[in-house]
Amino acid sequence: MTRPDNQHDKLVRDNLLDLEDHHLVRIETVREDQRQVWVLTKRGHGEAKKLLEPKGIRVSALREKKYDPVTGKLLGTSYDDHAAAVTSTAAELHRAGIGHRLGFQTEIGHRLADGYVQRADLVVRAPEAGVPVMLLEIDRRTEDAHELVAKLRRYWEWGRRLPKDAAKRTVDLVRSRLDAIEHVDHEQRLWRRFYPPTGREGLIPVAFVFADTTEAKVANTVAALEEAGRCYWAPRRYDALYPKAVTARDYRQAVPVVVTTLEHLQEHGAGAAVWRRLGRDSEQTLTAALDNPDGHALYRAQEARADAEEERRHAAEREARRPVCKRCGRKFTDQRWEEITAHRTAWKAGDVSVCGTCHADDVAREEAAAEAARLQAAAPPELEDGPEPDRVRGWFRRRT
């Protein structure tokens, strides 16, 4: 694992032998292919904790020596094959550039509300590879498929837990309804105290890696995971304002689940298209399998398009209702339309069947007529034809 590209293991073996001389490591067992499984001694475990724990790296539990009570022979259990599969999986991820050597942790516990601790076989953090965090379960088909479904359910439940110091208002809200936790942001949940944001909507991704089994058994197990675990990994429909226009899926409360086999990782590499996301048909690269092209980004785009289309439809309907002037045949402007419909202006809008221009002409004619009447009323009366006034006749008499 520490030197995945090394073609010869002599350097690793020499280092292990040197550590063995210092009583820091020991051989746990020898596998059928003659590969040796090495573990830390109690002294080596303590040295490793001093070296790594200040850097935030968790050391696996000490592997105690167990002896046969009858023969006194050192026992090697199935833990060894499983541990070898976990290490091989980590090595293949590291070989593909997914995670650095200190970015892997094993047997990480996740405590549920009832006190049960669900331990992940492997936790990888590889933000530079697009995988900020992922939990891996390595299965050599020693567990029933429904036990894997139960593990998935526990990870889903753990992702919905609140921290002990959560705000009382939030705690009361979650206790009031079963689905209330779905309205609590992920930043306020317990899992964000331990792991960084995933960079994608949803809970922490979980990977099931099957080892030392047949393709048929893997297919049956994956089918059981898909069917029985659907409520944990499957996205939902968005509660959208325009449901017919939105085909995107809501992954915010789902656990992204990918599956593969150790044999595929070893044959093609962890960076190849060997990962299948539950709910999808084909195999993809790890980052492509974890991405949600039909998720929230698509939802925002579809909602924006639906809003724009709805606005265009309303505009077209409004334009179809726009009044037409009975005199000149032109459509009313928005201002004129508001004048004849608004209560505060309708009383002085004049003839509501004519447009603003025609109404302005009517107003101008009315003002001109009113001005002419005013001027006529203010002018002095004109002399009428007929008999002259008496004073004129008297003047003419005096002159004559």
C-alpha cells in the first residue's frame, strides 16, 4: 500500500524485518499464496499512535495475539482475509491517485441514537481527486445482502442526526415531526462535525466493494441493495411550482451509493469506469458516478426556463386582452389601459373606448371649445343696425 508502484517488494520486506527486530511488527499469518500478513505489536501500536495522532490520523485497534487453547498455536482468523481486502482496496485507490497515504482510516465508528456503533471498513478523503470523503464497506460475501441494506440504513440514519449541542428550537422541531430533519441544513447536522462537505448534494457517499466472490453473487446482492434500500439511496421529485417542466431529482436527503469489485479495481484501476451508481445502468468513473447531472443544477436551470416561459405566456395573454381604439384602431398603451381601469383615474378617463391619442384630441377639442366660450363671454357687446340712439339724434339737431 505504501509503495503501490514498486515492482519488487524486497525494500518493503527489509523494512518489515528491521521493524520486527525492534519488536514493532509481527507476522499475523501466511496466506495460501504465501503472502504474509503483518500487524503492529503492542509496542509498535503505541509508537504509531505517538507518530500519527497529533496529525489527526486514527490508528486501527490493536490486533491481540490469540492462541488455540488446546494446541497453543497462534490463531489466524478470517479477519486476515478481510483486512487484506481492505488494504488492497486502499492500495488500488491510492494507485489511481484517489487519496494520499495518510488519507485512509479503517474501522471508523459512527454512533447512532440508540447507542449502536456502525463501523466503516475504510474511510477515504481525496478532495484533490473530487472525493472529499467516502465510506467504504468491503464485503467478501460473508454477510447476507439484507445486512448490507441494514448498514446502508444506519449510515442514512447517522447522516440525519443532530449534534448534542444543537439549538433547542431545532431539536424541538425534529422531535415534532418525523420528516422535520429534512428541513435542517446539513451544516447543522452531526456528520458535518466529522467530515468536510461532499461538494455534492446529499449525505456522505458509501461504496460497497465486493471481493473473492462471483459475478452472479455480486449481481444478486446489488439487486437486493437497489430494491430493499431504495428509500435510502434514491432521489425524490422536487416539489416544484411547475412539476411538468421539471425532470430533475432531489438528492439532498439521499445517500449516494456506488458498487464495484476488488477484481475490477485490480484489473482496470480505481480511476477507470468500474463504479456503478445504484439507480444507473452503466459503469462510470468514481467522480462521474458520484456526480448528479440530473440534480440541483438541472433543477435551477429548468425552474428558470419554466419561469421565463410562464412570464412569456402571461405577457401573451395580457397582450391578447389589450383594448383597441374604436376610433383609430390602434392598441391602447399601458398608461392608457391603466387610466381606464384604475379606480383612482377611471372617473376622469373620458371615453374608455378610445386610445390615449384620441382621448388627448378629445380633451384638446373640449379645451378649445371652452376657451372660445370664455373669450366670447368676456368680449363687449357689438352695436346693432337700426334707429340711432337719442343722444346721436340730439347732437345732429344742435349742429343743424
